[in-house]
Amino acid sequence: MSLERPGLLRRFFSAVLKVFKTVRNLVLNLIFLIIFVGFISVLLSDDEQVEVPESAALVLNLKGDLVEELRFVDPLEAMMNEAAGGSEETPEILVRDVVKVLERATKDDKIKVIVLELSNLGRGSLDKLQTVGSALEKFKAAGKKVLATGTFYAQNQYYLASYADSINLHPKGTVLLEGYGSYPMYYKSALEKLKISTHVFKVGTYKSAVEPFLRDDMSPEAKEANSAWLNELWSSYKQQVAARRGFDVSNFDESFASLYQRISAADGDIAKYALDAKLVDSLKTREEFRQDVIALVGEDKENQTFNQVNYDEYHSLVIPKMQMPNPMTDKVALIVARGTIVDGNAKAGMIGGDSTAKLLRKARLDDKVKAVVLRIDSGGGSAFASEIISEEIRLLKAAGKPVIASMGAVAASGGYWIAAPANEIWAAPTTITGSIGIFAMLHTAENAVGSLGLNVDGVGTTDLAGFSAGLPLFKGLPADAEKLLQRMIERGYDEFITHVGVSRNLDKTAVDKVGQGRVWTGTKALEFGLVDKLGTLEDAIASAASKASLSQFDVWLVEQELTPQQQFVKQLFGEAKTMGLLPEITPSAETKAVQQLMTQLKQHVAQFSQFNDPNGIYSYCFSCELQ
């Protein structure tokens, strides 16, 4: 037997290798086929193949999360993933694209009605929803109708639906308005069971970013601060929706007891409860609603529905595949800073200190760029990377090019650091900002390795030897090292509030008073002088143009460019999807729930794993994530 075993193993691994090669060849052949067919389709495609009926409804069936900037997705990986029948990431929709589509529909005589079908709309902060809502208001002001219909309205979906002239709910449908909350996961007991020691260094009574590693619950200080801005957001939501729907803010049910009473009064019928509460205007089946729209725009008899064009189809007519800036016009450069701030280079969807600085430098060195708007949607991250970005902002100002910071949903901690040196800061009333504070954190496993029978020992020429190589992970952190790190953090916090004070022309003591890691809404930040004005991105762009004395100008989106190969594959991928060569899978409710849970777990893991500040010092707001 001992002589035959190697031969058996060889045959086994040979068979495995053959299977692997077969599968690999099948996958490569599939990819080649998709690329080949896509290439032919690109050659033969006609951008005007989408035809809008003479009288039609634009079905705004948005699928995914509303964002300021699309995260980078490798086109080849995306195509392979789609070909395998899966979708790992939640799709994203650019807010400015939605606005452009709505602006075109407003001027398009063929589009008589917008139908909001929002069942697949995911996350979206109030400022983003308001931006889309404002475009819907302009559509209505042009004498056109907006109708909403759905089976289930979650909070974001209902907020957008409230802009409609009427809201329809399926008779078996639901409206669920939960309010806002912040519920981080806490790891203290889990770390103790693993015998992992946590060493935290911070400045700021309200800098709660590290609490999950030190406690099993939210501290009273964090609850106080978080409750303040969460209540402001919820109050703003209620007031706006109530005004559009024509009822009082007391109409919102905020306890299970009140909800139980009102649903019981509707004989347990949730849809009837929504109708009685004036949350919706009608309870109609899909066919009944379909007939209503047919009466307005006419019937598509071939497809047995009303004359329509959906969002993706209309988007293909409105947004060109390749957008080239006009080299002859003066420009306001728009640079989006979305995501966690990390050191070095980062793809779209995160903010790299070097890569974002490079975009700012590109705008600075372009003679046609007369002003810059930095759109920020970030809870912060690396303090060093934040400073690298700030340096480029100061250089832009020195070059005579005004810089306007425009805050989106969140511009806190490091997000505020990069906003501070701008000539002017605009925020939405519901922007989450401030959180001026910093921290450093180190985990050591000296107790864990000892319990496993592992030991680390040796000698060095100084007490510092082995520190940067990770020796404290196994030996623990000396008391003097803890004092040193805390002193560095205190220095870092002083630099932060000094940076804000000098940039904003505020007394350092006043900055410290509203700092200490505390989070504020845009409305409160305006009171404290942390921002200059409340308004939209469009307001910020107009201000930038005014400061640069521009009457005629183009807005140039300065962004990281795909390589020619990536652009080619991306275009092929889009054509393959349009032609139906790739499967379109709608996950079940259970699958969506599992995907959401996995996404949350990935986010928790990624929160710290992606941090790479060379000094280990961070300014980040974890509590700014809404749930």
C-alpha cells in the first residue's frame, strides 16, 4: 500500500486539476462570449433606441442607495459576479443623476406624469431626499402630476412619496415610520473573553467612537449627545412630511401602544390604518392604479400597461456615457469627498489623503478652474490624511481660487477637519457635523498568548525597541508608553481646535466648548459659527461662482478616471445587461434581510480595519450612522 499511495494521490490531484481547468475554461469562455457580443452591440447600438411615447409617464423606480459618489467597482469583477447570478453590493444611485433626469422630464412635453415606485429605494439621508424632492416640486410647478404607489413604504420611501400629489397603497400594504436611532455594537465582554486588552487614548467628553471597545452599553454622555441630534432630525422629518400631507405632527405614532390602538380601530387592517391616518390617499390594487394612469397618459396595449419609460431607460437618454468638459469655458470644479478618510490613495467611495489631494491639485493647476466646491459626505478617519487634504485647500486659496465646502449628510470629525479651511462652509439643516475630537486605540493580547502557552522574550538596546514592529501586541503596553500616547493625543486635539479656530476666525476656547467630540446638526453648527450658511449643493456652487465673479461657467466634476481597459469593460458590461445577456435576480425578503445583516457585520469589521493613519491618530464619528 505504501508504494501505491503516491500514485493514488497523483491521480487524485490530477483529477482535481482537470476539473479546475474545465471550470476555468468554461468561465473564461463565458466572459469572452459576453465581451464579444457586447463589443458587437456597442458597434451596432443606437443611443436613441429608447423611444418615449408621445404621452407617457416616467416611472421613477429607483433601485439602491442615494449617494453623492458611486463607490469604485472593478468592471470585470462586476461582470463576472453578475454572470454568476449574484450581486454582492447594494446598488447605488447618484443624486445628481436623478435630478438631471427630473429636470429633463420637466421640460419634456411627452412626459405628463411621474410615477414614484420606490419599493427598491434603499438608504438616503434627508438632504439627498430633499434634493430629489425639490426637483419633483419643480416638475409639479410645470403643471404635471406626481403619483406614488407601493406595497410597502419604509421611512425613506415614504418621505419621497410625500412629495406626490397622491399616494396609493396596495390594500395589503404597509406604511412603517420608525423614527431615527443609533445602535452601535459593543465588544467589551467579547474582548475580555478573548483576553484582549484595549488601550484607548482620546480627548473629548463626547468622543464616543471608541466606546464599543470599552463598554457594553452607550455612555450617558453619548446618549445625551446622540439624542439631541437624532431628535432634531426626526422633528425635521415630521414637520416636512406633515406640511406636505396636510396633517399635524402629532399624527405620527411613536409608541407601540398608540400604534396598537389606531390599528385596532381599523380592525387590525394596517392599510386601512394608513388611509384613516391620511398617510395615504387611496387603497388600490396594481391593476386599479394602472388603469388610473392609463386614463392620464394612454395605454401601451402591447405590454398591457400605461405608456411609460422607466428611470434607467430615460437616464440613458439624459446622461451621456462619456462626458467631456468644454476646454474653452471657465469652470467651477466640483470634487466629492465621500466615505472614510484613509492615508494614501483610495478608490471612489472612500477618501484617500493623497488621491483626494491630487484631485484638488488638478483643479488648482487648471487655468480654466476659477473656484472649487468640495462636497463632503464623511464621518472622518485618518487625522494625517485630513491634514494632507487641508494643505491642498489652503494652496487653492493662495492661488486665488475660492473654495466652498458643501456638507452632505455627514461632515463630522475628519470630515469637519477638511471643511474648516474653506472660504465658506454650507450645510443642510440636517447635516451631522462637528465631532471635533481625536482618538487612538491599541489592542494587545499578552493575556491571550500566555493562556495558549506562547511567550515572547528578548533584549533591545532601548525601551522603544520592537514597538513599531508590534511587540506590545504580545508583551502589553508599558505605563510610560500609555502616558506618551495620551500626551500625543492631547497635542493632536489642540492642533485640531487650533486649526478650526484659525480657519474659522474663532477663539480656540470657543471651539473647545463646542468641540469635545460632540455632534451637532447643521442648524446648531450655524449658531456656533462652525458653518456659514444653510443650503444645498447648488447654493454652494452659486456662491463659489459669485466669489470668483463668474456669470457664465460650467460645473466640472473632477473625479478619478477609469483606465481605458476598465472603461471598455464597463461599457460592454452595460450593453450586456441592456441586451439581457446577464441575469437580473430579485432577491427574496429573507435574502435581503441576510444581505443587510452581512453588510452590517462587514461594516463593523471594516470600520477599524481600513484605518491606516501613519501616526495611529483618528478623528471619526461612529455614532453618525443612522439605523
